[in-house]
Amino acid sequence: MTYHFTGIDEMLPEAFWGYADHVVAVFDRHLAGTATPEEAREAVTDLIHTLSGGPRRDLILVQELYTPAARSEPYRALCARWMRRSRALLESHFPPESARQVDALIEGLTLHRALDDDPPERPVTREAVGRITGARPGGPSLWVNDRSRGRAASPLVRVKTGVPCRRPALRRRAVRPV
């Protein structure tokens, strides 16, 4: 340790940076090449199952990082940077608010799947991802990424049909055309 680092306080952040880079690369590999919201949802489902089924070392590392992050600004900054990078990848497929929620879902379900005696199966994960990202069973997505205008389409109008959404919480709001 003393050959490359002056002590553990210098070594640990470097190790955690390397781990964060690894996880962001895993995110990127799963999301790369997805062209539709449905493909992105399936990629996120895959990601959750890959991370939760991965080496126990990864689960231990992330938990070991959260403890100093709760107490120390440099580690908190590392976690914040990691979350921004993960969300940036997710935002290329989902609106920013949804990307933030999906990022939290990925962490939560990964932990629950890794520690639960009876972890949720793939359909449960797929449904959770779909709920956050506006998927409707048997219908078009409520959200699509409109890259030509640099923003996501309105969640208040069904894509393609232009029909106002029937969800009660959204029905009370004004409907914007897509």
C-alpha cells in the first residue's frame, strides 16, 4: 500500500472511484444500442438482475462506500458524481425525473434481490421499471424521448394517439399536445 499510496485514506477513495467507474460501464453496456423506451426498460430490468446476481464483492463494496459517504464529504461527493453519471445514461432514454427514480429503483431492487431469501422475479422487476417510466400494459408508452427537440414528450398525452391520459392524477392537469 505505501508504494502507491501514503495510507488508507488515500487508497480507499481511489478504490471506490474504480468501482464506480466499473458500475457506470455496466450501466452503459446494458443501455447501449437501445432505441425504444421498451428496449430501455428491458435493459434496465436486465441491469438490475445482472447487478444483483453479480459477485458478492460488488454488493459489499457498494455498502462499504455508503457508510463513509454518510459521514464524510469526499465520499459523499464521490457518490453524487456516480449518481450523476448513472442518471445521465438513463436520461438518454427517460425524462430526468424518471431517470432519477429508475436510478434509485436500480439500487434498491439490486440490494433487495441480493439479500432476500425469495428475491423478486424478472416480471416484478419489469413491472416496477414500467410503472416508473410510464409503460402501459398493451398500449403505447406515455413517455418517449424526443431527441429532435431535445426534450421528452409530455406524459399527459398518449404517444401517437394524442388522447389525454386517463390516470386521475394527470387528468386534472392541462393536456399539452405532443
